Amino acid sequence: MNVSVAEATNTLPDLIRAVEHGTNVIITLEGKPVAQLSALLAPEQRERRKVVFGGMKGRIQLRVGRSDHSGRISCR
């Protein structure tokens, strides 16, 4: 369902009810989509990622050194 920003402003409670019943609502500004209303999953429906020890290994880098506040880090 597509609605303009003005229409969404005037009918927000109705749009929320529609989303509760499974309708995705696209909000448009001057005919272009700018936002989407969609239902959130209930906590019991959300998929939880399993925590794996070392799962971020190689993806995070810590640099040792001193910053000169320019964003560069120098090692001494």
C-alpha cells in the first residue's frame, strides 16, 4: 500500500492497524518512496545468532600507537 506523507499524517492509527494485519505501507513524498512501515517480529519469532568464541577474529584490528588528533596513528 502506498500513501503520501500528508495521508500518512492524517491516518497513522489506521495505517498501524493495517501493518498489524500484515500490510506493508510505503510512504511517498512527491510520488517517490521515502519510508516504509512494516511489522516487527515478536521477540519469540526473531532469529538469534549463536555466539561463537573467536567469531570476530581477523575482522577487528587494534592499532598500537599514539594519535595526533588528525586521525593518523603513529607507532614509536
